[in-house]
Amino acid sequence: MAAEQDHRAFEAEATRRATGSGRALSATMPRLILEARRVAATVIHGLHGRRRAGTGENFWQFRRFVSGEPAARVDWRRSARDDHLYVREQEWEAAHTVWLWPDRSPSMVFASPLVWETKLDRALVVAFALAEVLVEGGERVGIPGLMRPSASRNIIEKMAEIIVHDPTERGSLPPTFAPSPQSEIVVLSDLWSPIKDVHSTIAQLSANGAHGHVVQVVDPAEETFPFSGRVEFYDPEDGHSITVGRAEAWRAEYQERLERHRAEIRAETDRLGWSFTIHRTDRTATELLLRLHSQMGAGPNGSGINRWREATQAGRGA
């Protein structure tokens, strides 16, 4: 009987925390959307889009007719407007899917006095902004286990609405799913899960040949361990806490274990050809967005979206 009561109490507390977190996220979301749009606009302004002419249904542009082309390609209605001949080009439809996973587990709702926003805020802003940039470039964006790939012009609002109304408690790592070989995956998490879980997740996501990017989003306090004196450390994932008398005595061992944890993650991503990035929340979101975008469009000899586009074009020309 006591065990059943404890279980009910645990479920009630979990429901209360989830409801409170959902309301807090709903209140914060408008600010995050505005910030994501600002960051995306800054990046888009300095980028060349990946859209190009090719086989498709959507109009892309008119261009001048080139001598030697089949006359059937001339758009006579447009050409009648002036003294030049024009060809109507369609947008090349070879969009690929990019899966974005912003970690929304309890450990992400942390911000030390050294910064002004939580790890969750930063992960969502970067995910939203990256989605905006990718859709603008002609790609599809999805969230594993939550949203099917979409190229909606209102991709940020669509993602935000789905996240806010998601009633389930999310884990620290992406759910098990089978991305296609030509998709890309971006994981934004603090990665404080046991290393074996991190390794198995990355291995499963890459099993079909999908390429990915793992970003560890951390608060600067989690790197520098600026604590001293008597401190109580609380784990929001399992509810456990520990109180130490001289926290500064833990600093060297903590930093050593942190570096070892990261080295093991990097070894796995290197083995699979994935990228691994460490992002501190005292740095700008724009900095991370630019880095991710450059990694995703690394060219025909690199990894990322452009690799598939070049390969597709080569195949058509063969």
C-alpha cells in the first residue's frame, strides 16, 4: 500500500513539474521566436542560397534565351513584353531532410548567474533559426518523434507550436528512428547522459549512413566549476542531491572527468564522420548557427547537403 502511494505521489509530482515547465515554455516562446528570426536573418543576409534551376514544378526565374537551345523552351508570353527571348526555369526539387533535435530534458533548464538564458532557450533559438535558414535554402526540416519533415515558410511557428503542445516528457537524447542515408541530423543537448547511451544513440542514428552534427550546449559554470565553500548540487533529471563542504576541492577532478567525457564523444563522432561542437551559452547563437551551416554545406568533397546535390547533378549528367 505504501509503495502504491509513493508511486502515485511520484506521478503527481512529475505531472506538476511537466505542467509548470510547459507553461513556462509557452510564456518564453514568443521571445525565442523573435530571437530566432533575428539570428536567422543575420545569417541568411550573408549566405548564397542553394536553390538552383532544374526539374521541378515551382517557378524559379526567367533568364535570357541562349542561341542553340531548343525553341520549345522559349516562354513566348514573357518574351512578348520586350525585344528579348526568355526561358522560364523551374526550381530544382532535390530537397533533403534535416532532422533537428533540441534537448528539452530537465537538465537543460539551467542558467547560472554568468549568463541570462538557459541552455534550453539557446538550443531552441538555434534549432528555430537553423530551420529557417534551411527552409529558405530549399530543404525540409523535421523533429524526430514529433514533427514530420516540412518546408513550410512558417517553419519556426510550426515547430514552436508542436513543441509547446507536446505533452510527453522528453529524454536527453533523440528517440530511436531510422533516418534516410541522404538526411542530416543535428543534436543540440548538454550530453550529460551516460557515455554508453550517447555512443549507442549516435551509432543508431548513423546506421543507415546518415550524416550528423552533435552540439554540446553548456553553461559556462558547467565548464569552469566556479563553486566554493558549502554547496548543494541538485540533479534535475533524477531528483537526487548532494551537499559538499569544500566545493573547490572537486574542481580539478570535475574538469578531468568533463574532458574525458568529451574525448569519448569526439572519438565516436570522428569514427563515424560526424562533427562535434562545444557551444557555451555565453557565446552568441549566431556564431553556432554559422558554424553548423558551414559544416552542413561543406561542398562536393565534404559532408553535408551540397555533397548530395553535386552527386545528383553528376548522376544526371552521366
